[in-house]
Amino acid sequence: DCDPQGSLTISLGHSQPDQLPVTLSSVLGKTMNDTALSTQEGILHHSEGVDLMPANIELSGLEVSLVNVMSREKILKQYLDGIKSGYDYILMDCMPSLGMLTVNTLAAADSVLIPVQAQYLSAKGLEQLLQTINKVRKQINPKLKIDGILLTMVDNRTNDAREISTLLRETYGTKLKVFDSSIPHSVRAAETASYGKSIFAHDPKGKVAEAYRNLTKEVMKLETQRQKSKSDLLR
């Protein structure tokens, strides 16, 4: 969880993130100071088979202190390099801003999936994010790829949502992948945070769970194509 608000942490069942003894802020602080760190330090295990490195408001303070650190854009990457061998995939949930924490996640990532609400202001902010990604790609992480844009919280009952969805596909669809799957707006999805469960556990037969299954298939297809391209290059 790379967001000081700790929304992902709360959604996975930790309703008081400020009371957690070890969070992402703690381990990044140790990484900055070259302090010994165990690979499992602070990692929480969820009953659905995923691990979580939690976050809380302390991460905001750490972001400020990153300004004066050598190789400040790669502190998160240094931490992840020490633990990634134990995982098939590591997902980083960013806050909706373009500060040093977001730059750190882009510097550490192999690829980016961009969720965009089908709303005017969210769509306007997309261009700024794409500019930041391009800067990171040029200066820090040349291998960074954009998997695609995911339309989320889509309410197809409104003209505005349908128009924004169409506009995004027309504007960016020729340059970037806009996933065929879109995540519909749903009260059932909003409930999951208070229960500390994923949508697959809370409402497995609902429309949101089905949308995420379809998205997973699209993402895994991209990964398969990427691995095949790597194999072809090595021949």
C-alpha cells in the first residue's frame, strides 16, 4: 500500500492502520538508513492468500524526507529487490497524486495499469499522469510499460459516464490499450472495505466480480504475450 491514507490497508481488514507497529514507512526508513531488515518484516497475511505491506499517515512524513536522500527515486525499488523473489506478482497501490512516492512506485514497477473513473475531472488528470510516466521512463526506468487504461466505477445509466467512456476510448485507444473490461459502479463493491474482504469473497457472483475476472484474463494475456516476446528475442 503506497498511499498514506491506507485505503488498501483498511480494505484488507486493518481498520486502524495508524496503530500498526510496522508499515511501509518503517521499512523504507530502514532502507534509506541502510539498517538491517528481514524479508518478512511488517508483512501481513490475509486469509484470501495475499500478503500486504500496510501504509498509514506516517508515509506522508517519509515522502518529505525523501527529498534529501541520495537516489531518492529508487528507495522503494531497493526494498522490493530484497523481497520480490518470494512472490509471483507484487501490486503497488498509488495515491492519486504525482509526488515522490508515486515516482518511486513507477521507478520500481515493470508495468502500469491506470484506473480512471468515468468522470470528467478524472479523465483530465490522465494526461498529467501519462506525462509523468514518460519522464520516469526516459530518466529512471526505461523498461516501464503501460499495460492499459481501466475504466472504473462506470455507471452506464448516465449519459455523462457513457460519453466519458467513449471519449477516453477514442482519444487514447489508438495510442494505448483501453481494456475491454470496465468495472461497473456497485454498492456491493463499496461494501467490501468495511468487511475486509475482496469482491470475490463478498459477492462472488456479482457483476463487479465478473468484471474483475474478465480484467484478470486480459492482463494475463498481456503477460503471456510479453513472456513470449522475451523468449523470441533470446532465440
